Amino acid sequence: MNFENIILEKKNAIAYVTINRPKVLNALNMATMDDLRAAFHDIKGDKEIRVVLLTGSGEKAFIAGADIGELSKNDAVMAKEYTHRGQSVLNLIENLGKPVIACLNGFTLGGGCEIAMACTMRLASDNAKLGQPEVKLGIIPGYGGSQRLPRLVGKGIANQLLLTGEMITAQEAHRIGLVNEVVPQAELIARAEAIAAKSSPTRRWPCNTRWRP
């Protein structure tokens, strides 16, 4: 399958999904979300694929957040549609039935952090920065981050991150339980592949409890 904003590769029962907008730090626009939806539907139906690795192109960012240029053009009605379409993509990732390993290779902010939280597990490069800075724009996380974050790190820490919009290091994210491991950036994909290799091809992976607004 050919996509405009992502790269989908399949090898050794692993699907590699890469957000490919490095010039804008892999910022999410709706076209990218539509590409992700199509890619994950394809992966879900592919019986040869048993693990997914999701990452961002380049060395600076996994996903640095929403495409602000596109977001700023939305009125209230468009923003509601934008949010619901994004939520459906994250629900698809979360309930894929196959483990999805997020490889966080740099800035993981806003919608990028929300996508990471919808994955089965998260590995972070040692230069990664994570956060939900939406409050600085006068909005809240629209893709379920306000629900998934406290489930991962606890209500108190989640409230602090959501209400301050502060970024945290990969090391701090590991300490609070937001990421599973921190590894050197050059070893990130190899470590994810090592974890994927331990996944039995006959194992049935349970879907996470679906987030509901």
C-alpha cells in the first residue's frame, strides 16, 4: 500500500509503521490520521503479521503533536469531527488484537503522546521528551489522553501533567510508568524487534479496555 504521510513495511511477521513528515516533526494532520487508519486496518486483517512497531521518521520526533496550521482553521463543528475521527484511529490501535510497540524517537507531545498511550507498550530513546501541552493552547487532549494517562501513571501525576502542560524526559517518563524502557536512540528499533521476537505467533493478545468519552 502507498501512503502520502506514513511508511508501511512488513518483514518477519512485523509491520513497521513510520510517520513520515520529518520537516514538521511528524505533526499529525487529518490526512496522516486517515493513512494510519488504513494501515492498521490492513495490518489487522493480515494473518502473517503478529507485532507492529510504530515510530516517527528522523531523529528528532516520534510525533510532536497536532498540525497547528490545520487545527487553527477548525471551527467548533469541524473540531468535533476532527476529534472523533482521531479517537476512532486510536481505538483501532488500542484494540488491534496484536501488540503495538511505540518506539518514541524524540518529541512525543500532544496527539503523539496520546497515540503512544494507545499502544500496547512504549519504548523511549534517551533523548525523548513527552507531554500533553494542549492546555497552553486553551484546549484539552482530544484523543483520549485525559483518560489513558491517569490509567498509566495515576490520577495525581496525570493531573499535574495535563494542567501544567510541562514536558518530561524519557527517564522521568520511565520513573512514573509512562514508558516501559529507555534505550539509546541507535538501539531503539533493535530493542523493539527483540521484544517482538519473543511474541509467540500463536498467542492471542487481549484488546485493551476501549476508551469511551
